[in-house]
Amino acid sequence: MAYIICLETATTNCSVSLSRNGETIALKEDARNGFSHAEKLHVFINEVLDEGNVKRQEVNAIAVSKGPGSYTGLRIGVSAAKGLCFALDKPLISLPTLTVLAHRVSIESGVIVAMLDARRMEVYSAIFDSNHTQIRETQAQILDDTSFDQYLAEGKVYFVGNGVEKTKTLINHPNAVFVEDKLPSANEMSLLAFNKYKISDTEDVAYFEPYYLKDFVALKPKS
């Protein structure tokens, strides 16, 4: 029996799941606009453990969404995950955020473009086939009206994530399907984390860092 706590904080969705052998048995999340991670994350961790009737020492591993995504959100999630691993002496599992996001869509054919909003007309994106196998690397991508033309010419392209809104303003193609109001969730992390746990695919807790993809650039406040 393997219990895993999964933390997803890469976007405004503060999401925590508790899974048993890859199946989510408790889920708490808040996807409202604005970041509530600092206030909600540890509360949600306690709540999923209580709901699952699982003690902290019974947990077998901690999984965290590693990025790309919000710098602040990722730091909060990774810090919490590492703290739990050190306190409980449990292994750390990391999952690419865009892989987690892609699993929010189930398709029979075509491709999935998982995309998270970055500044201006930029997104963090990766492309997956109908089996959720990644077929194009993760990129910090500037969007224009020719983005994804290669894939749109070949079949349906399902866009998912909070980068969809800006993509809709640029791409008008009959093969484009925009899946709205979907953010990465710890619910989809449960099975992915369990599959990694079974093969001991874990991180060095002391040295693990989020995958930011781009260096942080602080913006000057508007006067």
C-alpha cells in the first residue's frame, strides 16, 4: 500500500491530493483568481490526511509539480514538499507541470498543447500525443498566428491551460479546440507519481530546485 501526497502550486490553483496506489482518495484545491498558496497549502495537506484517515508517518512519498509556472507558486510548493520529506524522512517525486496539465484532457486522436500563461504574448508550452507522450520539448514560446500550423494541418489540436485565452485571439483554425477553465491539478498527479514511486524515480531532496524554464525578472511597479 503506497500513500502519496501530491502538491500542485504552479498556477493560481492551490491543489493537494492524497492517493493510495495511484488513486486519489482525497483532494483539496482552490482555483480562484489570485494566489492563496501560502495560506491554504498546509491547511489542505492536513485536510486530505484527515479525510483519508492517514497519519503523516504512513505516507510513503511526497510529489510536487516542478514547473514551469509561477515563480512564487513553485517556490512555495517545492519548499513545502522538501520540508515534508525532511521531517518525515520520505522520498521526493517531481512531475513536469505541463505533463500534469496535459492529463486533464483525454482524446482519441490528435495532439494536446499544454500551455501556461507567461508575460505578454508568451506561453510555456509542450505538446503531447493522444497517449500523453510528450512529442515536443517544453518551450517558452512567443505566440503568433502561425504557431502550431504544422500540427493543425495534420489533425485536431487541443489547447489546454491558462494560456488558452491569448491563443484564441491569434489562432482561427477548424482543427483548433480550446479547452477552457482547466489548470494543473494534484488529482492528475496521483497516478503519475505512483508510477514513478514504483520504479524509485525520486529526487535528491537537498539539491532539488523548481524548473523555472526562464530566469526571474522583477518588474518595476507602476507609479
